[in-house]
Amino acid sequence: MFKDKNFNYAVFGNPIDHSKSPAIHNFFSNQTGVFHTYGSINVPLNKFSSIILDFFKHNGKGANITAPFKQEAYCISHELTERAKIAQSVNTLKKTDKGYILGDNTDGIGLLSDLIRLDFIKKKYSVLILGAGGAARGILFPLLSFGCSIFIMNRTLSNTKKLIKQFNRYGKINIFNKDILKYKIFDLIINATSQSLEEENSIIDLSLISSNTCIYDMNYKKNKKSFLNTFVHVKSTKFSNGIGMLVFQAAHSFELWHNVFPETDKIINILKAE
Ligand code: ATR
């Protein structure tokens, strides 16, 4: 499949049509002067490992992996970075000089970089994470290492418990129970569910928000109601969608491949304006 393709970096997922990764990486390439060609591959659901191995056997030097293949990417990696091992999920692959496939996870550091840029995070912040799936798993280690206290709220309690058992060795992490913590207000609320906060039936409990609470939705979707509409009835003005995280996880991947960290502000502003 990849014998005659002329790109050596690509994003793999299903669906992939609306991926912004090629645009972001082409921007980084132009801006840094590091030449790379970057494509996008829609992978049939049962074909991930054969397609990715074929890519690295031919022109492939690096890949970004998106839903629903991050766990499979973790399994096919020959070597793993520490953060990928802890997240048990891989969003970046690199062919090493020895020909091995190295798996990394830049999602968590991507989120943390964006939260720092936005001034949404401080050590000791009390953080509520909505969701206990793969997206939540990818961000917990960097947030706990930063020094935040984390509470998890999720539709299915057993998934929350599993996540807490996996991560409680790295810092303060608990289930959020509104009946016990009745008047708890959070410094930061992160939506890590697959349900966007921008959709009509918001899953966020407005009583947990004060005018100082930062709200970050890891989702970003076009043509949805704006955050302003969603939160107009609470006083919080500090909210962001996940465009910045998307750009920063790409920047950290770019650095893994090319040892150069690209400039991020300009492309974040371009994508946010779209
Ligand atoms: P991802 O890899 O994107 O995190 P996932 O592992 O399927 O995807 O996890 C999706 C998360 O969104 C889960 O926490 C899920 O809750 P459950 O554990 O109860 O399944 C949550 N989620 C999805 N749709 C939701 C909805 N409509 N309301 C609340 N939570 C939802």
C-alpha cells in the first residue's frame, strides 16, 4: 500500500476526513524549515496493525494515531516512552535509527501545555475531570505530576474505580461524589468524555462552577453552539475548547521526530478563527 506513496509522516484513524493534523504539521514544517511530507490514512477497523507496519516497512518515519487505534498502537510498539507506558495508550509513533517502532503519548503533555498557555492551571489546583475513558487516561499522569488534586466524575462508576486504581500511586485522585462534597467548587473542570460541552444537553453540573472556574473541553467541533452560549447563564468567562491541546500534542510529536519544538500560537489562532 505504501510502496509508492510520497509521504513519510501521516495520521492514522477512522474516520480521518476532518483531521486537522496534516494542516498543523505542514504549518510546522514551513515554519521550522524541517522538510517532511505528511498525509492522512483512513484505516479499516480491523486493519490497523497490518497497515501501520506496512507504512513503517516502506517510507514511514513517523505517525500520529487517533481514535479508535491508540490502544492498538500501544500494543504494536516495540519500545515505549515512560508516559506512554503509564497512559497505556499511544498517539505518536517514530521509527528509530535501529528500525524499531517507538510509541509515545503526547496528549497529556499537549493538554498541560495548553492549560499553562491559557493560565488555566496552577500547582495545588482542584481539578474535576468528566469522563473515565481513554481520553481521561491519557491526561491523568501529567496533571497529577504537576501537583493538582483530581476528582473524577463519570456515568459508569466501575470505569471510574478502574482508573483511580491505576493512577492513585501518582498523586491525589478520588471519585467525585456530590452527595458528600456538597459545596465543592473547582478551579478547573476538564471535559474528557466523548460528549462535547458545546452540544445542547450539557453534561456539566453548573452548581460546581464559580466565576473563577476554568472550563476546558478536550473536544472541538465545528458548527456547534459556542461556549459563550453554553455558559452565558454562569459567570465563568474562562473556557476553551481543545484546539490548543490538538496543536500542542502535534508540536510535541514534531519535536520527538525532528528535535525541534515549533511555534504554536499562530496556528492555534488560525484554527480557532475557522
Ligand atoms: P475516549 O477514548 O474518547 O475517551 P471512551 O474510552 O469510549 O472514549 O470513553 C468515553 C467517555 O465518555 C466515557 O467516560 C463515557 O462514559 P462511560 O464510562 O459511562 O461509558 C463518556 N461518555 C460518552 N458519552 C457520554 C454521555 N452522553 N454522557 C456522559 N458521559 C458520556
